[in-house]
Amino acid sequence: RRQRQMCIRDRMHTYIHTQNDIRESTERLTAIDKRYPGLFLRCHESYLVNPDRVTEITRFHLTLINGTTLPIPEKKYTAVKKRLSEMLAKEK
């Protein structure tokens, strides 16, 4: 399970990025998040990320180990940063 890096939702499909490939699904991010509780961080309405794959969080952006930068809405930045810290602390 931990190999999943992120899930991205467009209007009709969800793209699940792993270390080795990209899989397509019609399942909504909310359903994926519920199926794997505590595995993903919701940093944006269109993105779920595996906190283990986050290398940096800066004002309104999150960077993954593969170099992908994802936006964090201004109003949610503080909550996302706090949740990321909590999730990473649980794993130690």
C-alpha cells in the first residue's frame, strides 16, 4: 500500500500514481480516502498524497520525492501542514 505516491482526480477519472506506473479509475478521491484511512493526505480537492512521499512543504505548495509540486489552497495551508506533521509523527 505504501508505494502509492498520489491520486489525482479530474472531472471523470482518478489517476493513481505509484513508483512504477499510473493506474486509471472512475472511483472518487473521497472513496479512495475512506478505503485507505490514514494512508493519504488531502492537500487539495483534486489531490491525495502519501505523506511518506512528501519532501517539502512551503507556503501553498507541497513537493514529492519525484519532484512533482502540488498546490495547497491558501485557506487550507495551515491545516494541511499540521495534518502532514501529525501523520508523519504517527509513523515514527
